[in-house]
Amino acid sequence: MTVIAMLSVAPVIETSMSGEVAKAVAALDDFDVSYETNPMGTIIEADDIDELLAAVGAAHKAVDGDRVSTFLKIDDKRTVSQSASDKVAAVEEHLGRAAKRER
């Protein structure tokens, strides 16, 4: 997989957004992508940019509301195949430890 993205889709509302965010995440299941949701968004991996953008479009459309906010950051490495976990492992190698700390 060579295209990695960070996606955040949410309705602009004052109450809990989790139900609508779940709709956006569920919409990704219809596409050939892998993903992992964290507290700030969802990391998506795809083999090509077209599949990733189609999945993102479906996630955006899946959220109900008068106003929907979507943030998308894409890393499209075209000459090297590198997964999201490879990127984290590279940082951890420099740190000499896991890139995580519990308080």
C-alpha cells in the first residue's frame, strides 16, 4: 500500500458526534482500503489514490447534518511502498522505544 491518509469527518454540532463518525467509518468498508480509527481521526491505506478518494467521498457523504467538516491529509509515496506501521516503526527506531507514553 502506498497511499496513506489521515481523515476526520464530523458534523458540526454541539452534542456527541460519535454516531455520525461511526457512519463515516462504516462507509469505508465498501472500498478496498484498510483503516484504523483513533481519537482524532482515521488512518486509511489504499493501493491507489483513486480508491482512497472514493472511500473518503463516501465517508463524507455518510455523515448527516446541515454542516459537515472533513479534514484530509494524504501521503502518496509513488516510488516506495510503505505502510502506516512502517512509518511509525521508523520513528520508533530513532527514539529507541515505542512512540507512546501513558500518563
